[in-house]
Amino acid sequence: MTPSIPAAEKYSPLYFLASLGAGGLSVTFFMYLMFWVPHPDQSVPVFEDITAAFASGGPLLQAAIVVAVLGIAVMAFLNLKLLVWNLRRFAEYSKTEAWTKLKNSNGETQVLAMPLALAMSVNAMFILGLVFVPGLWSVVEYLFPAALVAFAAIGWLAFRFIGDFLGRVLSDGGVFDVTANNSFAQLLPAFALAMVAVGMAAPAAMSTNPLTVGIALVMSIAVGSVAALYALVAAIVAFNSMLHHGTARESAPTLMVVVPILTILGIMTMRQNHGLHTTFEAHGADVQNLLLTTTILAIQLVFLGLGLLVLKRQKYADTYLRGDTLSPGSYALVCPGVALSVMLHFWINKGLVDAGLIAKFGVAYWGLTAVAIAFQVAMLALVFSLNRRHFRAPAGAAAVPAE
């Protein structure tokens, strides 16, 4: 029997964002290992690098490794647990009148939260393999094609959902409510495609097989380009509606969805550039990553400020985070904080350090890194708070699906 919890009583596909947020937090813990643990033999740290660093490192590094490993394990477990729960609930939900009604409204694109969460879970499982499986790198070249197939399947699912939606609204006039498009909720398809693209780009950065790298480059560039185009068009259309009608209060967190989309596309670009450099001898200056990450951060801070301003004026937190009304769309608040934490780590290490502007592990380094960790800690607190409200709260507190 389904537990009597708000998330089950009034289910919405947006609850896939709960799984997504946990998966994203596992990535923030992996950043500790990525940039603090030496891994000279490959582009990412693996089990052997982590154990060697723990054995030879000082107390602070050992403590960081313990926190990172435990954080990855807990968040990845929560990611997969919530993914399975959502898949089961969606299977039931798809047979109801509520799903039929949602499919015939602007909210049909909420279903893109499913491939978005699936793609994140594949990334989370790969991180689990790197951290906990000895000798994984010896067989990793066999895993890359499997990962590309998995992401291709998820991408096909995302494109199918997008095709159903666009086919309906573009072929039948008047079925898309422009007045209700006053948020960035319609950027969710772009978010899903971007997550697929960054997963496809991973083999481009890590494989030593030219064919694998080439296929990963082609696939990730194609899907990533579509994601960027979709995001641009959807944002322009939505912003026009927001200027006329104001921002939909319950969907206000989507104003910051640009932040995770940019982080994902930025990491995708850096992975592609690394593959071009190591496999195809397309060399670029280290300062290019500084330019890329700084540009991304500047745009992200604009949308973060805009989103927080609207949330404050609409008193979103009083209603949906502290009040009696629950909205699955509240989980969209986790994504920007996680994305900023991850992008700050890349900006600091791949941008400032590699360009020689600051010294690694110096005072400036730790001062800036503290900001990234602060975002991470804040999102951890938010996730556990939301989970208590949506998955453990009394049955009397009913959830309301976002439009």
C-alpha cells in the first residue's frame, strides 16, 4: 500500500526533481575528490587514487575524503531511492484522470522531469563506481559505450515527450495557454536535454579510444545544441508573458532554472574541449576555461538575483517552505544552489588556478571554496527540510502540483 504522505496523496511528475536534487548533491561531494585528491593517471579520481591519498594525506585531507565518500554514498542512495519511488508512482499516475488533464495543458512538459532524473542517476552511478569499485578504470573503456547507449535511450525518451507536446501545441491552435506561460517552467525540456548531453560528453573527456571520443563528441554536441536552442526560445517566449502577467507565484523557482542549465552546458563544453585536446591535438590556452566559467557565473548570478528578488516579493518561502501549502515545484530551488556550488569549484580550479591567478590551497583559494561549500550546505539543509515536509509530513498537509 502506498504510504500516506503528501507526495503520494497528490502526486506530480515534478517529484522527480527530489531525486534530481539528491543526485546533484552527490556531485558536489565528488568535487572534493575531483580537485583535492591527486589523480595523475586519468582525468578523474578513482578508488585507488582516493585510498592512496587517504593513506598518505594529512588529517584535513583525510577528513575531507571521509566527508566526501559518506556524502556521495548517502546522496546517491537517496537519489536512486527517490527515482524508484517516482517511477512506481508515475506508473500509477499515468492511468489516472489527473494525468490526462495534465497532458492537455501547459503542464505536460512536467513529464520531462523523468528523463532529467534518469540522466542524473546514470551520472550518480558512474560516480559511485569511480569512488567505491576497485579496478574500475581497467575496464572503463567497455563501460563508455554502454553509458552512451544509456544516455541515448534517455535522450530518445526526452525527445519523444517533447515531440508529443510540440506536436499537440503546434498543430492545434489555441491549446497552449500563453497567459499561463508566465514562468520558466517550459525550460524543463531544455534542462533534461542538457543533462543527457553532459552525460554523453563524459566519454569524450575520459576515454582514450578515438572512436569513442569522436562518437561522444558528436552526440553531446548535437543534443547540447538542441538544449541551448530550446532554452533560448522558451525563455524569450516566457519572459514576454511574465512582463505582461507577472510571474506565476508557485512556479517562481523556475526563474533560476537557467543556473543549472548553464552549469551543465559549461561542464559539457569543458569535457568536449578536453577530449579535443587529448585525442585530436586541438590545443587551447588554460585561460579559455577562465573565460568560459566566468561568463557562465556572471549570467548565473543575474538569474539568481532575479529569482530571489521575485521569491522574496511574492513571499514564496512563507507559503511553500514554511507554510501549510506544499508544492513539488519547491524542489526546483535545490538545482540553482547545487549548480552554483559545482560551477564555483570549476571556476576556482579550472579557471583561476589553471590561469595562475591564485595559488591552489592558498588563502584566496579556500576563501572562494568556502562559498561553494556554503551553497552545498544550504542545499543539503533545503533537501532534508523538503523531504520532511513532502515525504514525512502529516497526511493533512496536501501537496499541490505546480502549473
